[in-house]
Amino acid sequence: MTIDAVAGDRRTRSPDRPWQLTGRLGRPVALAGLALVIAACGNSAGSGRTGRAKPAASGSTAKVSITLTARGCAPKPAKVQAGPVDFTVTNSSAGAVSEAELRSKDLAHILGEQENLTPGLSGGFSLTAAPGTYTVRCPGAAKERWTFTVTGKATGPDWQSVPALAAAVQGYGSYVRHNVAALVSHTQTFCTAIKSGRLTPAKVRYPQARVYYERIEPVAEIWGSLDSQIDGRWENPVTVAAQFMGFHKLEQLMWQDHTLTGAATVCAGLVGHEQQLQTLVDQAQYNPLEMASGATDLINEAATSKITGEEERYANTDLVVFKANVDAAMEVVRLLTPHLRASDPSLISLIDRRDKAVSSLLATYRASPGYDSTGYVEYTTVHASQRRALSTAVNALAEALSQMSRRVS
């Protein structure tokens, strides 16, 4: 993470490049000559005021309001000084406009965004901005693009001078490399079962391989199209049948179509893309802010979109995914704990309590050997009320995790 370029969300991807950063909702980013590092993100309510604000003084946070209308989404003010910036996005009455994006000037990269705002709702995102010219975009409006300018000098934390943070970053790099190596190895074993024509063993090995991707997903997503090639879901973001490949195409073949016909070719392509990812990960560098925000974003996604069962819609192995996401986020917490223990020990206690609450709920769905030998029940047996309880607990964990960013900046 801290990269020359950064990918957007699952709908907008840039070409594969040896990048080093991103997150998910309101992504953390750092571009060469365009350093943007996310501090926090979410759907907190905002006032949506559109009065002209003054540029932020050094060390203070600039406030920018974006009101979504049928006409557009002019940022107010349209110019701030470099440093922390809070964006409040409000939809007053725009039925056809539901999101605002902060993009690089060339529109190639999404740097922060707020989605899914129907009339009457508000939200926002926050980031630390370096000098440069950016574009605020609101798809569907009469005028979709608005210029946003950051002046002054670049600011940012010198985390390398803090031994505990430097050690955490080094440890996270090792963690990512280990999990990508395991991803490649277990996927090769999965593919061996597929090539042998044995459907049942192949189904067992599918989640055993995919779990490693779920542990490094915030990092894996930064390499543009590789994320869709390895883990793209049908219709989100893949909408062209010929481009549907990777884990979820194999999942569809095995559980929906009950066949391995054509699966060996798809699996070989999957291994190839994972090996590309492995090469890129070996070049990656990270920073504490990206670690903290990536962990938060991963848990946020688990609590919202993954809780519906969309991701593993054919295999129904969602509980394995949830556990992998929680494990990945808590690994970041473990690595940052020496620093957090000194700066905010109460936060460590809060995260620990909420992690135990999630783990306790997940434990109620443990089974031996479990559905397709996953160690858990089939997700279709988890009723709506139980999913809501799980979502509530995971959301609470995400809220606690979100507080890490301010302690590592």
C-alpha cells in the first residue's frame, strides 16, 4: 500500500500494476505526487450544509459538503489546504443520483466515495489530501464532474520513526506473503481434485483454498483486474459471461450446474492469476493507516453485503468466509497492539470484547465435520434473525476497529 496508483471498488478497476495500497468504502490511497491516505470512512449522518467553508489551517480538518441533486454535486468549498478533509455527502431529492466519488483528475482512480444514498440520506468519508487537482463525480446527474483542488504542502505521519509501527508493517508484509503462498498451494490441490473428475473432493477443497484469499482481500483488491479474475462475482462486478472466471465461476459449476466440465481450464487460469498476484505482493509496501482502514473495511463488508449470502450464493459456505475475514482483521489488531497498548489501552479492550462476541456467535454454527467438511453448518440454515444478530455483532466490531486509524496516524 502507498502506491503509484490505486484501484477503485469492485465495479471500477484499473489495469494490473505493481501497486501498494487501497481499502474498500472510501478507500485509503497514496499516489505518487498525489498522496491521499484515508483516515476513516463510513455512513455517519451529516448535515449536508453547503455554505462556503474556509480552507483548513495547518493541523485542522477541512469540512467539505457535497449535496446530490439532479443537476450535480458541487463540492463546497471547492478548494482546501492539504491535510485532513471530512466530506459530508447528502442526497436532498435526487432520485437518479445516489453516490459521490472523489477521483483523480484523469478519473482513473476512485480515492473516496459514498454510495447508496437515496433522497433524505447522508453519509461521507474522510481522508488526508496532498496538493493536486481532483474530480468529484456523481453518476446520473446532469453535470457529473466537478473540480476539487487541494493547495499547500503535503502532510502525513512519519510512522517509520515509531519502532512499534515499523515492526507492525514488517509483520503484515510477512503475513500477506505467507497467505498468498498458501493460496497458490491450496488452489493447486483444489485443481488436482478437479482434474481427477471428483466432484465431492473438489467441493471440499474449494473453501479450503478460498479462505486464504479472504484473509488478504484488502491487499489483493489493489491490483485492479486481478481481483475480478480471481474472485469476481457474477453481476457484481462481472456482467459479461466470457469474463466470469476464478473461484466463483468454479463455485457455480460445482454447486449450481453439478459438473466439472470445463472446470480444469478455469482452474488453471485461476492458478495463473494467483501466481501473478504472488509476484506483485512480493513488491508491495504497506503503512499502518492502510492496515487499520483495510481491516475495518473488510469487517464492514462482511457485516453488510456478505451477510446476505451473496458472495457464496452457490456453495453456501459463507461462515468460512466470515471467520477468515475476522481472522484477517484481528491479525492487524495483533500487529498494532504494541503501539495501541501504549496510546489507547482501552481500545484494545473494546476490540477484544467485540471480537469475542463475534467469535461466540460463529461458534454456535460450528459442526463436525460440517457442511462439505467446512466445520460449519450450511449457511442456508442460518435464519434471517440469526443473520441480523451476527451482522449486529460484526458491525460493532467494525466500529471499534475504525478507531484504530486515529491512533496510528
